[in-house]
Amino acid sequence: MAQQTSAHNQHLTLADIARQTNYSISTVSKVLNDQSDISPEAKERVNAVLTASGYRRKSRQHRHQEFIDIVFSSFSNLWAFEVVKGALNTASQHDIRITITESGDRNHPAENWASDLVRRHPLGAVLVFSHLSTREREELDKNDIFYSIFDPSGEPEPQDFSVRADNWNGGMLAARHLADLGHQRIAMITGPEVMLSARARTEGFIAALADRNISFNPALKREGDFTMVSGLREGLELLNLPAQERPTAIFAGNDLQAMGVYEAARQVGLRIPQDLSVVGFDDLQTSSFMNPPLTTISQPLQQMAGIATQMVINRANHEHSDMHVVLPTSLIERESTARPQN
Amino acid sequence: MAQQTSAHNQHLTLADIARQTNYSISTVSKVLNDQSDISPEAKERVNAVLTASGYRRKSRQHRHQEFIDIVFSSFSNLWAFEVVKGALNTASQHDIRITITESGDRNHPAENWASDLVRRHPLGAVLVFSHLSTREREELDKNDIFYSIFDPSGEPEPQDFSVRADNWNGGMLAARHLADLGHQRIAMITGPEVMLSARARTEGFIAALADRNISFNPALKREGDFTMVSGLREGLELLNLPAQERPTAIFAGNDLQAMGVYEAARQVGLRIPQDLSVVGFDDLQTSSFMNPPLTTISQPLQQMAGIATQMVINRANHEHSDMHVVLPTSLIERESTARPQN
């Protein structure tokens, strides 16, 4: 995308400068756009005319077009990597840079993130958290910073652009798969209850079990924070239950928690899938290399991030953009699930 | 870090503008620095004076101070994540942005990366590849783009700033650990031979085996490309050898290749560590959650990236910086290695 330049308060055109310098309009345009394939002499002469005429580059506009900021409240794992990778793929097609900001903790960005963003003035931002306050929303809007919300943890406001996966359906797919295999004593390690995506997975999961006349035992639902460490901790709690109460299958809520459950099973000496079936959610790049390869619900994180990035670009270019995109999830059957042993 | 502004060709001071607008010097400074906590009226009046006087913001300087670009030839896995995380931690302490560029393929950046970088004009760049040509080096130098080289794949030039881990010693540590356990038939899956870090690991490994009077069988050395997929492919080649030739231990070259070797062992029905010992290199965040937890050589990727970033900042600030930093590697013993069975 060419950088925009224009004369402020003067009516100096590219043709005027070309005439005064004896360079072509194309060369003048290249100088204005800081391109490198022009001679130092051309640069100097064009700039001399610009300086003499008081021509001022639209540097703010210029900076606007340069980068999109991905704001994480926590940039901490392979999940975040997939998001950046997807944003990078889309942005690079438009010659737009991706910057990364990490602000605050997992659920709440730091107080000043919105004014920080305004100060840096990106083309726009992809927000990887939600709970946007009215004040923050106004601050971004007022300063023409276009944003989209990736995987909103709360209900997105109608005016917000957002991308998420169909978490509820993904939860259903996990439950149906385990029910179809014949499991009855099924546990779930949820993500943080404050996150909408986590709640949707849990509710879809429980609803699908009910459809199959499996009553979900609330004692087998445990809350994690979507990390490997919480998967291990909650997995140990579940697997150390007396044998007749112990689940034969665990829906781990996400792939990182599934890695923790694998480690819990290893520590207590249970084999996956013979003694315990495990289902994840995400399908991270490492999940097909887990031992055994993880059966999981795929959500297309890179594609989602690409769409969130494209939303920002479209809005900045005053082009049409969908507002609320929900991508489908699907079951990827690998080797961590099997019929329960009798 | 406050954004620098200054008058070009005019001698208009903050005090002059304050006098003409009846705002305080502090308010004028805030307008110049694009801060958000000032009234639209103040902004408008200050800008009017600026426009009338031909005051031009030093936007290039401003952009210079804003970001450091991390240039990857391949931004593709958890290893890259660790590098970004480390750079982000250091840069954010200086209120400097991190941008990511992916250019080219694993070993070679695309033709035009250096001119692209010049066009964007970051404060500097951390280059996560090497083979910098003389022309590229000159282009960066000429344009005052400070750079450091992360984990140089070739021998760094004396004038280049670089950070790497002690790969050679790491290779020795892996070999000594396996020799101490009593292994004799030991294999290695190397990284790409064109990468200095890969060669150093291999050579340190073979040297340490020789110290222990273990002659390394060249048929048990296979070249990978540092991905999970190549670890699986080369692992299968090694583990499908006849039982009396099959290695009892594999040094996998890095943790991703170790994940591939785990999968190869699973596919051929060998248990880790009972039937096969595996040692990785890197200590990625997932490695302690592999099944079983991976014994590996730790290289402090985040710390290395932090140092590479600090080098750029120090050079840009004309402060002292070390030129060639080599960080130690260490053995992290977990559960993927054991004495060979007889």
C-alpha cells in the first residue's frame, strides 16, 4: 500500500514539483513515499522544493497506515503465537506492520493501555481481551483508532467488530464424541468462568451430555485458567479420586490444559487412552505431536486472527467489513480417546 | 520516553508558542507529543500557531525512537515465540515497540528485506538469521539502522553485534549425560548443516563422546531441519534399524525434533526412557510437559533475545554495549533418559 502524502494549506501538486525539479511525477512520488530506489540527487532536489514551499508531509496519516497493534493482556504461550502468526500473514499482504503490546494480566489490560495506544497511533488494533469500558471505547473512537476484538471474553457490544469460534458447538462436539465412545463418568476442566469462550464450551458440553441422557456430576467440573499448570493441578485432583468415582474421560477445556492432564495421568500411572480419554480444544501446532496425539476441537486461530486484522484494515479504508464473525469448530480425532475399559 | 520535537529552519521555542496561545509550556509540549489528556481547543490553537509558523515536527526522529523490528526468515514455531517474548520484555521497559517481520524462508531472508527495513526506519533491528551480505550490511549502516544478530547461523563478522548460546558446550553436556548413563549406541539428529549453531552442537557432542572413548557411528547421524516433522522422519529411520544396530539413545538436536522422536518411538512401540533415551536442546515451555518430561539442554532464549534488543537500544543511545555475548547452556535432567536395558 503506497503511503499517502498530500499538501497541507498549499496547493502544490506532484506535477508542480515534477515541473520545478525536472523529475518525473513517478520519481517525485517515490521520494514522497521514502522509497529507496531513487538517486540521492533526486531526493535532494525534490526535498529542496518541498522545504521551500512549506510542503508538509502528512506524517500522522503516514503513521496511521504503518502498523496494527495486537494488544494482549497476556502474551505467554503457543496460543498467542498462533494469533500473531495469523495477523502477520494478513497484514503483510497489505504491507502493514504488526506490533505487539502486552499490557496487564490475563483478563484485564493495564489501566492506561487505551491512552498508550492513542499516543502511538496505529492504523488500528486487534484487542485480545475484552471488557472494554465505555471510556476506553470512546477514547479509541475519538482518535480514529479502528479496532476489532479477538475472541471476546465478554458479550461484545453491538457496535464492536469481533471474531470468535463457535465455542458452544465445540463443547457439544467434545461431549458427543465421548458419549459415542460409551463414557459415562466424564469430567471437564473449564477455562476461567469470567471468559465467555470458556463458559460457552462448558455449557455446550453439558447440554450435549444431557441430550444423551448423561447427567453431568458437578463434582467432576473444575475450573482452570487455560494453562498447562492448571491442567496438571486440576487433572491430579480428578485422577486421585477413588477408582469408582474417577472419570474415565476428561474434556480439558483447551490443549494446554490437556498437556497438564497428560502429565497428571503419567504421574498417577494411568495410560491414555486405555485408562483415560482426553479431549482438548484449539488444535495447537504441537497437539498432533503429543504422546499420544491429542483428540481435540479445532478452532482456526490463525484464520480468526487474519479476519480480525482484515476488519481493521477494511474499516480504516472505509470498506465494507462484517461485524461479528463466528467460525466453525470441528472434532479432530486422534489417539487420546477410546472406549472406556470395563 | 517522550517523543522529540524540534523546530526546523525556524527558531520557534515552546515558550514562543505558549506566549502566542496563552497556554502553559507543559500544555504545548503535550500537544506536540500527541498526548491525549488535553482539550481539543488547546490542540487546535497550538496547531494553528504551528501551521502559521511553518513548524515541522521531527517525525522521522520520532519514528526512529518508536520500534525495533525483529526480522525472522521464518516465524513458525514456539522457538520464535520465546524470542519475541524476550524482546518484548526488554523493549517495553524502554517504551519501545516491537514489530515482527517474516521474510523469506528458514535460512535466507527475501532479497529486499534490507531496503524494506530502511523504508520503515525502525530504531534498529534484531536479525534472527545471518548470512548478511556486505551490501545489506552497508545499507543498514548507511541508514543508521542499528542491528544485532540473534543466534548467528554463520560466523559473525567482527563488527557485528551478536548473541548466542554456547551450543558446542551444550552438545558436550548431552553426550556426557548419555555416556554417564552407559549408552554406547548413540544417535544424533542434527539441525541444518548450514547453521553454525547446529554444527557446534554436533561437534561438541561428537568430541565429548570421543573423550569417553565412544566412537560415534556416522550412520547414526541424520540431518533434520529443526522441526517436529523432521524429528519424526529421521527418528523413524533410526528406530526402524535392526535391533542390534538401533540406537539406545538419541540426541535430538532441539526440542521440536525431540517431539518428533517421541512420536516415532510411539509409532514403533518403543517406550521412553525404558527402550530409548532422548535428549533435546532449547528447553521450550512445553518440554517439561512432554510425556515423559524431556531431558534437555537449556539455552536461555528469552534472555538472549532481551540482550540482543538491549544491544540495539544501547547502540542507538550511543551507550556502551558488549559486542559478542555467549550465554551458557545447561543440562536439565527430567525423565526421558535412563540407563540402557541389556
